Amino acid sequence: TLPEGAMLSVPLPEDEIRPFLTPDLDIAAINSPYLCAVSGPVAAIEALQQQLAAKEVEARRIKINVAAHSQMLEPILDEFGRRLQQIHFNSPQSPYISNVTGTWVRPEDATNPAYWVRHLRHTVRFADGLSELLTDEDRVFLEVGPGKTLGSLARMHPAKSRHHTILTSVRHPKEQVSDLQFCLDTLGKLWLAGVRPDWSAFYADEIRYRIPLPTYPFDHQRYWIEPGNQFFTAEPPKQPLVKLPDLSDWFYKPVWKKENISAVDAGDEKQTWLVFKDNLGLADALIPKLKGGGHRVISVSVGDQFQRSNDDAYTINPRARIDYDTLTADLVSQHKLPTRIAHFWLVNEAEKGEARMRSYYRNQDLGFYSLFFLAQTLGEEDLPAPLHTMVFVNGVQCVNGEAVPYPEKATVFGPIKVIPQEMPGMTCAAVDLALPPLHRGTLTTTDAALLAQQLLAELQAGHNTRQPVAYRQGVRYVQGYEPARHGPVEGIPQRLKPGGVYFITGGLGGIGLVMAEHLAETVQARLALVNRSALPLRTEWASWLETHGEFDRTSRRIRKVQALEAAGADVLVLAADVTNREQMTQAVAQTRKHFGTIHGVIHAAGVLDDGLIQLKSPQDADKVLSPKVRGALLLDEFLASDNLDFFVLFS
């Protein structure tokens, strides 16, 4: 393992950044003549960032905890070289640019293990490579994979001319076109630039027919291509997304409406069902009904490790990604990949005496991470399309004003919404159930049979279902949204108290400070601003502001707090991680000691780390989930006795 390191993107040429480097820092990459990346220990990188900020150079931290292409990699280089010695390298069949030299790779380098050791350790000379490629004005550049960073670097290169074509293969998230349309548009631009696509490979999976065209323009025969049956991974917006001028039109509220299931013609096509079985008996009651319809059913139960009980029954550990991989590999080897998935693991009740936080982690494993791992492993296979997944859950939705006993299960809606957007051919839907009373920890035979009969029709129509569905006392509801128009608020809202005490997590972040500013200006509130990173002692603020530039993050935060106090607020700044029980216990206690009763909570703490499911690790996901969900649960626990006027959650 490597020690923790950091990287910094610096908008300076190589010769101008070198004077700032201490002996423990290295230039990791030269991405353009005016942009470098520096690697090294975290403390050294932070010091460099502050030093550059003092010179009004805005450097940005790169989201990585390893100091790539730096001396911090040297402990692993010998072992890396020994492993490479065991590999037989063939000479390249196509010419390519070396990131070590910034010019065309030589066969003797590409087949030499020592070259690849240097490739791992030394500076990436990407800008030099671009310079070499841009000498040919007919060169066409295509960025493959998500992001547009490399294409942007090529466009900014001083050697780039108007004759060069630079394209990307994946749309930006803000581009409102389908992925397929964007890909085809790029293919067309490549063709216009002189690239010759392999059209036979492009049309390999399609059947094409020749049709007679009219010999002159007055043949009154219509040749318009009518749209056929299409499979959408997500519903396109009904109209372009535009900013509505009236703020009152910005708001919507979820509503539940009774809606019978559409009549479904199951047809003769038999499906292969992968059923993740609950332990209450619901899936056990449903499986015979699916088999009775001629479908093949493969069941998966919760266990400690992977095990195949028989050809169509497995046990896996919900927390072990490798078990999902092993399951999928076994299904592939036996030619029984599912065409439908029914997931019942979140149909459960709290275990006797189970602590709330333990219930949270258990339901994340059974819900969020189960779908997370399932999407990752199935996404690597050639799946039958469309593959529909229906997730059953209980105690999550509030349909008729009833209590919601298991809000932590709602995290499963994240994968349910995202999987169809990232994985063409996969769709997902969710059904929330209100379970009848259990008998000795399971459903009675009668209750299980009645529920199973209802859900059989839901499963048969599942591939047409997108909106959340809920069943209450045998009645089917479907969730939708309707406008919730809000007029301007006159005066001070009733829930705000003059001089009220408000506890704001993420209090020094963008959202937290905006909310704090509003509370300071309207009710001269007493504010507890909770943030992971601490500010200097108040006695040190003046000297800090004198010795640090205006772009320094800490300086900006100090000035924000001073502005809040100038507006009439009393501000207490606390350093605490919202996921840390001990730190949050102390933060709440300090607030009560300083201000007294807490009147409201604004939970704005969070970590932004966007990325595709296929590229995420469980640690990446937990880094985003924990501040929002675990943090909210801890706040709810600590402040349960405060009779709060409001508890606002930001997402």
C-alpha cells in the first residue's frame, strides 16, 4: 500500500511552477504548455496551494488520494518491475505517442519492463504528445469515454489550427440529447472529417432491405420512415428544460393516485426470473405462481457466503461484491442469464431489539448496495434486452398520511433511478407494500398468498412500469407530481423565531452560508455553524486575514462569519463530522450550553462525488451517503427531545 498523497492542478507553465516545488513535490503531468499537475504529500500540496493563492494563482485539488507520478510511488516500483518481468510484451501493431517521451513510442521501449516502470513514476508529457500530433493538420482527434477534458486540452493547445477536428464520444450531462443521438452525430462528423467508418460492423446486428426509389421527383409515393417500436432508457422531457421566470412556478409536490394495473397480455414468451428472496415468505409464495406460468425461476437468498444449493437456488453475502460476480459468472456459464429480476430483500421488519443505526446499515446492504453490485456485475455482461428489475420494499412511502417506519430504505431509489440512465437495456421500478401483522416473524400462508397474487400481475406488467407504485389494503396507487404554487411570503414565516437558535450542518459551505445569511437578516438568529474543517481561533482571525490573500478559503469563511454577525446574528462555529457520533454529541451539547434550546435544524452537509456506477467503489458511495443519511439519523436521534420547529434536509 502507498501512503496518502494528493495532487494539485496548477495553471502555470512547467518552468514557472518549478521554483515553487519543495524537494518532496514532483510535476506529475504537463497537460498543456500552461497547465501542470503537481504530486506529493498532503501537507506539502496544501502548503503549495496556499502559497500559490497568495500569488493569486488559483490552483485546484484533484480528486485523488494518491500522489501519482511522484517519488511517493518508489516503494512499489521494484515489485512492479518484477511483475512486469513475468509478462511477454509484443511490439506495437499501431503507432502511438509515449507519455514518457512525448513522441512516438519505440518498439524497444514498448517491450521493455523498465519503460513501464518509468511510465508509472515519471512525468506525463501529454502536452508534448499533443504538439507532435498537431504537426499534421489532417489529424482527427476523438476523446473516448466520459468527459471532455482531453479534447479541451487539445483545443487550447497553441499548435491547434482551424484544420484540426476534435470530437468527443460521450455527451456532457447538460447536453439534452440521447446518448445514441450524440454518438451517431459524432460518427457523422468523423465521416465528414475524412474518417472511413467500418459500416459493415456498424450495421452488423441490423437487417437492411433495399427499397426502390422514384426515378423522378413527381412519383407520388411516400418514403417517409415511420417510427417503429422503441425502447427508451429514460423518458425524454416533454419540453425543453428552461428556467421559469416566476419563482412561484418552481415547486411540485408528490401525489398518490389510485390506478388499476393495465390489462397485460403475458403472451407465450417465457422468462428467466432471478428472484432475491425475502425471509418473510412473500417470494416463496410467488415463485410457484411464476413457475406455473412456465417461467424459469432462479432464487437468491441472503447468507454468509456464495453457495449453489441446486441448479436454480443460490445463497450470497449481500455485502460481498465478489459473490455477485460469482453468481453472474455461474449464470453465464449455464446460459441462464435473467430476462427479469424481482428483488424482495427490502421486504423485512426490524429485528427484535435492533438499534436504529444497525437497521440502517443492514438495509443499505440489502437494498442500495445490492442493486449497486448487481448493476456493476450485470453491466459487464451481454445482457438480453430489455432487462427489467422490480424492487419490492415495505415501510418507505407515505401514501395516506401513515407513518414511515423505515425511511433509510429509501436510498434504494437512487440506483433504481440511475441504472436505466447509465445502462441501456435495463429498466427499474419500485413497489412499496404495507405488510399485514406477522405471525412468528413471517407472513401467514393466507396473507402471503393474497399479496403474491396481486404482485404477480404487477410483475407481468412490470416492464411497462416506471413510476413508484404502492399497495395499501389491496388498493394500488401510482406516484406522480403536480404543481404546488407558492406565492411570496409576507413578513417573517411563522416557523422562524426572532433570535431563534438554528443548528446548520455544512454551515461554512455554500448552501449553509446562504441559509445562515437569510436567518441573520430576517430574525437576527443565533446560529451554530457545524463544519468538518475548523476555523482558526477568533483571536487569530485578524492576523490570518492580514497574512492570507482574499482568495484563501479560510479567509473567505472568516469574512462570511463576520458579515453574519454584522447583520445581527450571534454565531458559534463548531468543527465536527456529521457522521461521527462523538463529535456530533459534543457539537449539540456545546450549542445547548451556549444558546439553550435548539429551535430548528438545517442539514446541508454533504460530499459531491459524481461518477458512473461502473466506476464507483462501495467506499465512494458511502462517502456520499453517510453525511446525508447517517448524519440525518444522528441528528434526529440527538435532537428528538427538542420539539423542533423544523428540520430541513438538503440534497
